[in-house]
Amino acid sequence: MLNAALLDKIINEILLYIQESQEQVYDIAENTRTEHARVKDELEDVRKTIIQLIDRVDKLYAREKRARLHLMEVSKDFNRYTEADIKRAYERAQKLQLEVAGLQGQEHLLRYKRDNLERNLRSILDMQKKAENIMSHLGVVSQYLSKHMESLSTRIGELMQIQQLGINIIRAQEEERKRVAREIHDGPAQLLANIVMRAEYILKLMEVEPQNVKTELMRLQELVRQSLQDVRKIIFDLRPMVLDDLGLVPALNRYVEDYRNQHKQNIEFVFFGKQARLNPATEVALFRVVQEALNNVRKHAKAKNVLVKMEQLDDKVAILIKDDGIGFTPDNLEHHSGRECYGLINMRERVQILKGEYKIISGPGKGTLITLTIPVFDLRIK
């Protein structure tokens, strides 16, 4: 059973987390309001420009109509007008007709831009309402927890381990979802949105400047190709197919090679022993541990050299990840609330689930060494 002081600490930490979440949602709501005002102003400017352009088109169209009537008049009366008069009237009518067509094309593009801005404005307003709704719900949750969570003191002891495990699982899931969502938003989602906009632009361009359609289609093709590459990368990060097809060692080889090419870092993967397939759960867990370790190296270590070594024996698998980065103090890792510790804790828990041993050796300026050993005598695929 937890004492009152520890229970208060847990309650305060949860309330603080909710408060921080409220602040983050508030920032999102404020940014959304700012964006709403900006888009609204831009939409108003486009609407004014459209009105001005329509007025210009109407006036120019009236001039063009008079020019056509004059052309008809001089074309019929050969006694009063010379061939030069007819030519001048024809050229003037044609010039005005081209100017009218050009302004109408600009009007169509502005109307298209206006429609997009109106859709964006509705989307932003909907997002703003959702953010305000979340803030309201978080406020209700915060008040509820402040009043009623103390009643859990009689049961918190038995639930503590389950709760902590659940929090860590949820945290790991949310971190992964946020990472994937961020990669999709910054990569394929942006590219696909751009592709849609460019495709719609090409459709309009076919009516106004068909000679430029080929160039725009080539640009569109490059966007599609880039989007496909980003999607393949995200799929590999989520679940490398080579891990299912060929096993852990080829998957690590591929991941390290991609890591080296993408981040331009000197990294080496070394394997010892006899390569044999393990059961899927073990292979996935070990792959994720190495992946998380290298993510930490990239984000925090500032290392020049990284070594990943794997040794597979009959009864165990040993993995070592070593870097020559800035290092850190691993003591009291359990009590550190920073986000950078989530990955290390998640790695340790994956190893513990597999009944393995996990160790971190590090210090400021001394780099970091992570070792893990997993018993596999009963985990190989038959």
C-alpha cells in the first residue's frame, strides 16, 4: 500500500501532466485563431481582387463589343472606309478579345484560389472548435481528479505495477503514433496535397496555356515519385518486410545501411555466430531495441562513430550498441521525467519481457555502451 505522500505525488504529477496538456492545446487553439485571422484576411483580399477584376472584364468586354460592331460597320461600307481602316479595326477588335480572354483566365484562377481559402477557413474553424472542446474536457477531468482521486488510496498498491506498465505502453504507443503522424504529415500528406493542387492547376492550365501542360505534368510525376519513396520509408520503419521474410540479421543490416546513408554517420554492423531464425515476437523486440538505441544516438549523443554488434549462440543472443558521443549519467533513470528517457525505459522493458539482461554504461564525455542478452534456446523457429 502506498503512503499518503507518495499518492499525493502521483496525483500532482498526473494533474501537472493534464495542466501541461491544457497549455499545449491552448497553444494549438491560439495558433489556430491566428491562422484563421490570416486566412480570413487573405480571403477578403482575394474577394476584393475578384470584384475589381470582374469590373475590369466588364468594361473591357464592352469596349471589345464596340470594337466588333465597328469592325462589322467598316467591313460593310467599302465606299467610306479603306482597306487600312478595316485592318486597323480588325486588329483592335482582336487585341481587345485577347485581353478579355486573359483577364477571364485570371478571374478563373482567383475564383479557384478563393474556393480553396474558403475550404481552409472552414477546416481551421473546425479544428479550433475541437481544440476548445478538448480544453473543456481536460478541465473537467482535472477537476474530477482533484476531488475524487484520493479515494483510490485503498487500491493503489495492488494496481501500481499494472498502472505503471500501462502508462509506459501507452506512452510508447503515443510516441510512435506521433512520430508516424509527423512523418506522414511532413512527407506524403504534404506531397499528396501538393499533387492534388497541381493536378487541379493543370486542368485549369489546359484551358489557358496548354503549351505548358507537359512541363507541369513532369513536375507532377516527380512529386508522385517522391511521395512513393516517403511512403516506402515509413512502411519500413513501421514493420520492415525484410524482417518477416529473411530474419533479424538482414533486417538490421538493411536498417544500419539506411541509417548510414540518411544521417551521414559512420556506423558499422557486425554479426558473429550462426544465423538462425527466432520466433517473430523476439525478432521484432530485438529490432525495436536496436532501432530505439540508434534513434537516441542520432537525437542526443552527437557521436562520430557507432558500432552495432550481434552475436548469436545456441542458447542466447547478445547485442552491443556503442557510440563515442557526449554520454550521460544513467543513475536514477527511473525518476527522470524527461521525454528522452522514454526510449531507454521502453528498451529495458522489452528486454525484461523476454527475460533478458539489459545494461547501460555511460558518463559525461565518455560515450555510451548498451548491452543486452536474451535467452533463445526455446525461441528458435522449429
